[in-house]
Amino acid sequence: MFTTPLHAEKPLNEIIFDKINPLAYVSHEPIIINNDGDFSSYSFAGDGTFQNPYLIEGLSIINSTSSFGILINNTASHFVVRNCYLETDAFGLVIENVANNTAIVMDNIAFGNDAGAFVLKSANYTIFSNNVAELDRVGINITNCFGVYVGNNTLFGGIPAGYSCHSGILTTNCENIVILNNSISNFNNGFYSKKSTEMFLENNTILYSIEDYGIYLTEESNYNHIINNTICYSTTLDGIHLSESSDNEIAFNTLRNNTLFGCSLQTGSINNDIHHNIFINNNNDILQGYATSIDNSWYDASLNEGNFWSDWDESGTYDLAGVGQDPYPLNITHHANWSILSSPVPNIDDPFEDNDGWSSTSQIASNTLYTNLIANDLDVYLITLTREDRISIEINFNDDLGNLELYFFGDYSQSFINSTSSTGTVNLVSDCSRSGVYYIAVLRNQSSVPFLIYSLTTSLTTQIITDDIYEDNDHFWEGKPVAKNISHDLVYKDLDYFLFTIPYYSTIEVTVSFDSQLIDLDIYLLPDYFNGSMWQVLAFSEQSTSPESFIYDAEYTGTHTLLVKVFGDSFTPQSYTLFISTDVTTDQIIIQSLFLTLISLITLVSFSVRFRNNLNKKS
């Protein structure tokens, strides 16, 4: 399902923000924000916009009686909490019921908060990275959230207030949470999930889970991916424990020295795939895996490769405690040469998915602002425009986290305009060459996080350059008569077809003049029986300079059509001049004169013969 590996090259704080010197913390009272208006009462830097969020930074909040170090609730403003120290009687930082994509929490330290260090409730698309929680009951508590990124955090439990700490990271009723490159130790559970789906746990280190499990999925925590984690020294129970949780992928993890099983699948856990994991000395190196149902796969079905078990005797299958077996256990040679074959890219995306190409676009409306869009791959939007439209397109994002590129394609992907910027705002303006379907594409250029959140807005105005008096002449059957031997000042906005008559034995010259720095026009002479075949084109000019012209010697009289067409489709409507001249050559005049003289002589002879015959009859 997933093919591109995801690995952070270095901690995000080295990429995004510089850590503040702890000596530079400023002592501050607890911060309570219950609406957008409360931000202004604290004189924070910023104005709460996407481009200029409120900055809560460099503060030391130590209060043994307060329930909160920082509480931010019921807001729509954008804000960043970074480089703060939090130590309270209950919660260090609580973010609850804030608008999507408005919160970034980075580089903070929480210590000894008896209820929990960091709490996120109904805070979709929050970036949460590089924080430290020590001796807190729960490190990071996430509830009713979608699209939260939790990366490069260090969480240490311990025993505050006489009781052990519940969980390093706790999710409840969440979806699409990315948990990447975190270090978790000395909690009852390293990671604890209830009713949470489509999560990505990758490259985390979980050590010394005190009473329960390294990773614990329960109450229908389904369709999650547990990839390339190190889970060791659970002092009481299992390394990974699933209860009533199905359709999960558990792969490429190292499970070592856990007191009970390395991985245990309890009642109600089915259709889980467990492969390419390293099991070493779990359950005293005897039967290191457990399952209550045979409806789980302990191997990769596409490769027929299972797991490495340190207690396997390298013959036959590996039997599990409970029921089931690993039919394709791997020996030490496989173990030594392992590489991650299928590491998932976090599948956080927005409601417009799947809009990853021209065949699967998402329809959007003009003059509309779309927020909380997710750049996890190529995003292509379809919009219907008319040839009178001038469209302005703008995207906004946090450029501290990465860069986006904006593209605009004409119908059938022919026209192409792109725009990039080193800032978090990218925009472009384009006139529409014709009515029809157009495409807007947003591409993530580079990013220090698995996904970028952006807004997209489009607005329409009428083009300054309007078409000429010969419209509508956009199709062969709509050609408009045009006079010869005079100059016509025209506007090219779409295809232009013109009609004129060519006399017998005449030479016609067609010339089109334009500004070649702004537009490149080509011209084609078509017969009145033209059916679209290029073989029927009588004459043409397809140069890349101005003027374009051709000369054509006509062999018959009749109506002809001239097509004026731009080369390519990327242009702004421009003026041009058309001149059609006809000239009867000397040779053609002589031929025509001789022909007419011959006809006259024949007519005269015929008349004389008939007159003589009539006289003879009378006589």
C-alpha cells in the first residue's frame, strides 16, 4: 500500500526553530485564554493570522496551585507555543476546541505536572514537536483529534506524587495521528490508544514500560501502522499488546527483553499483519508471540517472510503461544541483511482526496477560500471558467515547515503557468484563453514534516483585453467574412476563423503581425470542404517570429477559411493585425485574355456558320 520510506534526517528543532537558552526564560503567571480576544490581553507578538501567529515563547510558568500552566480554549486565531517551561499542580499545557490548523507546540519543557504535561482536545492538524515531558502523569494526551503530527518529543515518566505515570502518549477517539521519532520511557504504557484509527507509529523508542505495555491498542483501534519502532524492557507485561483491535500492520520493529510476550493479540483482534519484526529474549526466550485467533498473519504474504525469533531452532515453523504460527520464520542471515521494505508515508490528507492527478481531480468553486488543505502529495483541483475570466490564485502555508509550488493548467492540460516563492504566500494571475475546464495544482517541494497545511483561494475579474467585433468565430463553422486588401486590427483571445473568396488564377498573400515577445500566432488556409485533416490545409505559416505570412496560388474560385491560432496555450490575450491581399499576375492576365479571345472567335465562327445555313435554306 505504501512505498516511500519516511525518516527524519535530524531533529525538527535544528530545522525550524532555535532553542532558547533556559537562562533566558521569563517568569510568568499561568495563561488562560478562553476566546480570541484574550490573546490581546497578554501582549504577545503576532496578530493571530496564518502568516503572523501569536507567539507564546520564552516563559517559565511554575505554580504549585494552578490547574494549568497554559490553557487555550475556543479560539480561531493562529498561535505558536514554544520554548516555555511549565510546572503546575495538574496540566502543563491544554489546547482544546481550537480551529483546525491553528496550533504549533514546539521546544517546550514540562516537569512534574500531576495530571499531564500536554493535552490536545479537538485540535485538528496540530504540529507538536521537540517537547520534553519529565515526571508527568501523561506525556501527551490527544483526544478527538484528526491529523496531529507528534514528532521528536522526549517523554520520561517516573513516579510523581507517589504513583506511576499512565502513558507517554495517549490517544482517544482519534484518526490520522502521526507519531514519529519520539523517545518514551518509564511510563505504565509507552503508547496507549483507544478507539483510534489510521495512525502511524514509526521510528519511536519505547523503553521500561512499568506496569503494562510498550504499545497498547484497545477498543477498536484499527487500521494502524506500527513500523520500525524499538520496544524493550517492559518490566511486567508485553512489548506490543492488542485487544479488540484489528487490521493493523506491525512490521520491522525490534522487540527485546520484554517480561511477557514481544507481541500479544488478544480477544477480538483479527486480520492483523505481523512481519519482519525482531523478537529477542521476550518471555524468557520461550514462545515470544501470542494470539487468541488464527485470523492473523504472522508473515508478509507477498514475500513469504515472517519474523526473526531468537528461540527458533531454524527448522520448520515457529509456533505461537495460544493459537497460530509463523510459517516463514527468518534466521540470523535474514536478520543481518534486513532493510525496511515497506515503510508507510503518513496518510494524513484532507476531504478532497483522492485528487492526486488529472484523472482524479476535485471540483472547487471560484471566489472561495478553502482552508486546512493538506499537502501530502500532489493536489489537483478542477475549476470551470469562461474566456472572459481573469483568475487570481493564492496559497498560504507555514514556510518554516517547508515549501509549496502552485501551477495553473488550461483545459486538456495545455496551458501551463507556475509560481513559487520563498515565503508562505504563493500567487499567480492568468487570463483564460477560452471557456472550459482548467486545473490548479499544488505540489510540496520540500518539507521538514510529513505534511504541510495550506489554504487556497481563487478570485475572478473580467479581463482588461476584450475580444474583437468578429466574435464569435471560434470554430470552423463560425467563420466571419473579412474584406481583402485592407488592414484589420484584431484581438487574439481564442481561435479565430475568417471567410473570404479567392478569384480564378489569383495569388493571395496573408500576413499576421503581432508582438512576438507576448504571443506566437500561426495561420492556416483551409478549403470550404475542410473536415479537420491536416492533409487538407492549403497553405500555412508556423514560424516563431512576427509577421507570419504565406503566399498561395489559387487554381479555382470559391470560399476559403483562414484560421489564426496561438502556438501552445500559455498566453494573455493580445492584439494583432491581419492583412489579406489578392493579385492577378501578368501571365494569368495573358492566359485569361487568350482564353476569352478564343471563346469569342469560337462564338463568332459558330454564329457565321448558322447564319450561312439559314440563308441557304431560304434560297
